[in-house]
Amino acid sequence: MKQYPIETATDATFTCDTTLRNAKFSTSMQSLGTPVLDSDQPIFDMLDEQLFTLSVTFLNADYDENELNVTQTLGSISLELPKKTSRTNGILRASVNLTSHAPTIVFNVSNEGAAGGFRIGLYGPSMSNENFHVQELNFSYAFYHSNRTLTQDPLITVQLIKLINITEALSNNGDTEYSALWIPTFIKNDDQLFYSESDFQSYHFLDNTVLTVQITEATYYILNQQEPITKLTEIIFTNILFTTMCIELFALTFLFYKLALGPVTKAGLSLCFKSKPKITPRSDNSGPGCPHCRSVDADTLPASRMPIKRAAGDMPMHRIRRQVPDTYKAPEPSISPNLFY
């Protein structure tokens, strides 16, 4: 249970492979033209609502802040955007807030000087709504070429790809977690972006530098799904089966010992250590007798005959129980037989 999901799982302690997790993954590329499920639609809406801030930095350039003008083009409509600029040690930086995810932004610098390169950055704040999370977008990439300078009409295309992560719940009644992120890719041509030394002498003759940044969205998105290998109900059911099996094995072992091993062991010990029992006479006082001898009931001893005096006439001999195994002296009658007549 603690090995899912991988975002919160710790090292496994029940196996030699500490990286073992209770998770399986699948990745697919889906078309945006395919209708999505109603349960997945909120994460797509949140991605479309994320606001972007585009920043462009001209590197190793002798440009001034007042010489820069930023225009956004949507279709046939052009709109000048308010900008924030800063200049430090030959680096001119400008940032603008975009009103769309697929605009064309033109950075027009009224200066005939050359720049060594440029850097493009895109920023978007994170967003959360219950179990839907859009991660923060914050990236930048520098474009430069050794021994070359920036052309006066560079064009760069930034293509954004939606990345959707779906984490299934461990239990059947749990909530599915959604997270999403924009993945940027660049389409560029270094020969169109940078001048060589010979090209600079031949083609660098304009009075301004116009950098065009096109932002587009891919027609597909990447879907990553994380599912547990074993769900909570399966874990509980498996544990119950395992516990029951342990109890049954213990009971079966105990029964086998009582019915088979116990009697056989007892019979073997009695045969190996068999000895002749000692007989201890029982006293008149019913004492314990010899503590080292085994008491034997007189009923099990052989009968003996002894003569007794008859009161009148002949009386047949009868058996008596012998109390002493070796010698026995019959007591004299205390009452005269003549008293019975």
C-alpha cells in the first residue's frame, strides 16, 4: 500500500530491490480532435485558461529600451502590447503578457546594430482545483551560434504540447488525481537565424531588427496513466487468504502429530525403555508405600488358598485376596466359634 503512487512512495523494505513500486505505467499519444471523457475535461480547460508571460532577451546587443516595440498579431488583427524592459551590460530584456496561447509576437528594435543571440522564456502560474492540478510553466532557452551574429529578421516557432498525467486511486472508491503541464518544443533554422561573417557583409543593411516569435499548439497531446498493480481490495483479500493458510497449516501439523507422530513416538519409547514393574504391598493403614515402586492392585495378583478353622462342619476352601506378595500370616480368630451356636 505504501508503494503507490510513486510520488509519495519511499524505498521498499520488504525486498532486495528498493526501487520496487506497486505501480504500472502506460503512455499514449492522443489527438485533440478526439472527444475526451467528461471526467478528464476539467484538466484540459485549466490548461487552456493558464496565462502566459513571454520574455525575450537580446544578448550582447547595443539596444536601448526606447528602441523596442512589441506587437501581437492574431489573424489579421495587430495589437501593441504593454511591455516591461530592462537593460544591463549589453543585455536588453523585455516581457509581455499574452492574451492567447497561439499568437504571433513581433519584437521590433529600431537599431541597425547586430546582436550575438537571444533567449526566449515562457512563464505560467500553477493552478489547482480539488484533484486537478496544472503545474507551473517556467522555462527559457538561449539561441546562439559560435562566430555568428543574429540576422535582422529572425523567426522562431514555439510549439506547445499538452502533457496529461492521470493517477488512478488505490481503492475503487478513491479519487483519481490529474496533473498537467505544457511541454515546449522549438522549430528553427540556424541559417535563417544567424549570419556568418560573409553573409553579414552582404545582407546586413536594414535599419532595424525584427524578431518574430510564433506560438502554436500541437494537434495532439501526451497521456500518461499510472495505475496500481494491486489494488486495496486485492491486498486485503490476499492477506486474509495468507492468514487463513497459515492457520490451516498449523492446524494440519498439529493434527498430524496427534494422530500419527504422537502415537508412533509413544509406542517406540515404550518398547525401547520397557522394564519389569515393582510391586508394593498395600498396608493396613493405607499408606503411600514405597515411593520408588509401582503400586499394584491386589485384584491383579494370583489367588492363593489357605486353611481356616470351621465353626461347624466342613467348610469348603475359598479364595482370598493376598495382601503381601511374599509372606502372610493368617490372624487367629478373636471370637470362639461356639458363641455362634
